[in-house]
Amino acid sequence: MLAMNFTSFLTLLAVGVVVAAVYHWILRYRFLEGIDSFLAKVAVGWVGGWLGSPVLGHWLWKIQSVYLVPAILGAVAAIHLNVLCWKASAQFFGAGLGAVEEIRRKPAA
């Protein structure tokens, strides 16, 4: 599905917007606050929806060349993994910096 028509693009955009809205405002699963975080989720959800059918298969409902269930599952997986990776990296690097500062504060014996 490399070449896509406008209807397929809009379908994937709608899937990305709905899944991003659910994650951002209903589930409140986010790394950053604000509209820019929501728009980033929409972009990641669009890519996840685009990759959903090739990875998860072609099944159930179809609009143009977009299968809805794999697109929704792909968008959910992409958005969830994106936020999870950012949270994990912030926790990892945040703890790492705190540990380095703690070592620097200790006097040499």
C-alpha cells in the first residue's frame, strides 16, 4: 500500500485522530501535556495504522485499501509503544543523572 489515494489517507488520519484522542484525553496516557503531544500521537497513530495491515494481515472491514481492524490495532500499538519508550527513557536517564550527581557530591575518602 505504498501508493495510496486520498480516501485511504483520510481513513488512516481518522483512525489516528480517534486513537490518539482516546489515549490522550480519555485514558490520559501521555508523556507530555498539550496539543503538540496530541498532534505527535496523531502522526504516530497514522504511521501505525498504515503499517497495521501489512503486519497484522488483511481481515474484516475495508475502506478503499485500508482494513480498519488492523489499522486500529497498529495505531494503538504504535502510540502505546511511543509513549512507553519516552517514559522509560526519561526514567532511565533521569535516574542515571541523579546517580551521577550523587557520586559527584560524595567527598573522596
